[in-house]
Amino acid sequence: MVAGPSPLLDVRSEQEFVLRVRKEVQRGKLPPDVADNFENLYYNYKNEVLQNGDPNAYQIMLSNMMDLFDRILLDAESPFTFQPYHKAIREPFDYYTFGQNYIRPLVDFR
């Protein structure tokens, strides 16, 4: 089920965000297929998060997706290769906390 428009939805922010993704493709910083997949993920994640009933759901969703997009851009510029064994990366960006924050709005803790 796709969530309908939220009264909290700041369409201008969403439009600016989607335009930013497309501009990165035009600048050659992001492959078109990655941008397409990200946009699909964005809308699917948004639809699910907005159903959780949290009055701050839109802001949480947008913040999480902006963080994810920044990580995607960084990886497109300088891909990270995981070794078979590695230590958790907690600085300068805490990937563990990001993962928790990204999944939290999708879980019904009741």
C-alpha cells in the first residue's frame, strides 16, 4: 500500500532532494542506474516510514535518506573495499548508528 500525501510533507524539500540526485548524474558523479535505484529506494522507504504513525516520520525519513545519499556519493567517488575481517567503522561516520536509525522507523516495536 502506498501512503498518501502527508500533511507534514514539505514537497519543496523532497523535490530539491530528488533534483540533487539527478544533478549528480548530470555532473558525472553518480551512474544513472545507481540514481534510478536510489530514487526507487527513496520512494519505497518513504511510503513505508510514513505509515508508522510517528508525527516526525517525514523528517526522520528525509534525514535518513540524505545521510544514505551522502554515503552513496562518497562511495561512488572512492569505493570502500571490505577485507574478510575488519573492525567496525564508527568514525568519522558511524555506520552502525546509521543502520539502526535507518531501520528503526520500519519496525513496529509494539
